[in-house]
Amino acid sequence: MISPLAYVDPSAKLGENVEIKPFAYIDKNVVIGDNCVIMPHASILEGTVMGHNNIVYQNAVIGATPQDFHYVEGQKTHVTIGNNNRIRENVVIAGSIDESKTTTIGNGNFLMDKVHICHDVLIHDNCIIGIGVSIAGNCEIDDCSIQSSGVVVQQDVHIGRYSLIQSGCRVQKDVPPYIIMGGNPASYHGINAVVLKHLGVTERILRHIVNTYRLIYTGNFSLEDAIIKIREQIPMSDEIKNIIAFIKDSKHGIVRHIKEEK
């Protein structure tokens, strides 16, 4: 159902059972999949391709012009959104700077009020992006990561899977998988045990993850030496392999601060 008070460009492609509420704006060359709902005053701008079963709430802007000095005025931008996402009020998702790339939001994500996603960000699946979170350009957020309210993720940062970034934290380097980060400067606060247990990770594997991060954060080793120690001392599992691969692939280094005990 398309409200007569909404604007939908004739070139936009809408799937089945799409609802466009009053005063929504659907730009040219937009694709919206089946069963999506676009709430009043939301704007879906040129270059946006959206999958199925998404809800975009009031005053959200998807496909905004990148707020970056490298952007050339008039250059085409792209945003790709998967399925089953909830994009709440006042969210802004900027398009890509490079015409050959796209800002990407995967499947099953929940973006809360006033989230700002900058250009060329990649958010994988089932992430929670809390109220007022700002994610700078070229960041990557892996599956099932949680960014609590007011988190600031600076440019080019990679956030690992099943990690939790606590409220108000400013993240300047990569955050490995399965851990909790908090405070300013961002510091290691332990592993995300509650979520991992909920996922069925065994106590044995949890101990291995804890011991892996003990070597990284309290072992007084360089990262290279810590990786050697992990391979020597920790039984391998998918989780430990993920940690090692993440650290080896990190381009800008991981957060190395650890929470100070009081």
C-alpha cells in the first residue's frame, strides 16, 4: 500500500506487500524488496537496494551523501541492505564514496535511534547498534556484535564477532572476537561469556578463550609472541582459530589496553 501523500519516483522498483506511509520519500533508482514498511518522513535515496521484511522508521535517511571531503559532488553512491532489518527513527546511512563499492547492512540487524553509519561501512548479520552510535567510514562490524548506546567507532576499525562494546566507549583500533570493551580509552574487560554460553559454547572452550586473551592482554608479550604461545599452549577450536586469524589480519592493530583493577 502506497499512501497518496508519499512520493515514489516512477523508476523505483517495489516488491510485493510494500507499505509506503504518508510523507515518505522514495528516490529514483531505488529497489525495495517484498514486505518492507517505510514509515512517515523516511527518505530512501538513489542508489539504495533493500531486501525483504525491513522496517524503516520515521525520519531515517538511507543513501545520504557521504560526509567526507573525498566525495566528489554528483558521484553515484550505493547502499545495500539485506533482509529482516529494523532501522529505527533518525538513523542516517551514508552511501559509498567509490562508485564500485557499497555501504552494506546485512540481515537481521537492529539499528536504534540516531545511529549514524558513514560511507563504505560493512555491517554483517544480527548486530545491535545502540542509540546514538556513530560508525565512521570503512569500518567492518562482524556478526552478532553489540555496540551499546553512544559508542563511537573511528575510521577503518574492525569489530570482531560476538563482541560487546559498552556505552560511551570510543574505539580507535580493532576489537577481537568474543570480548567486552569498555571505558575511555577503550579497554579489555573480559570475554562476553553470557552471550557465548547462550550460544552453547562449552565451559571448556570458554576457559580456552579466557586463557587465550590472558596471553594477549596480561602475558607481557608482543602480539607475535602471544600468537606463538597460544598455538603452543591452547587447544585449537574454531573460536581460537577465529581469534588468531582476526589478529593476524588486523591492519591497524588491536586495542591493547586492559581494565585497571581498583
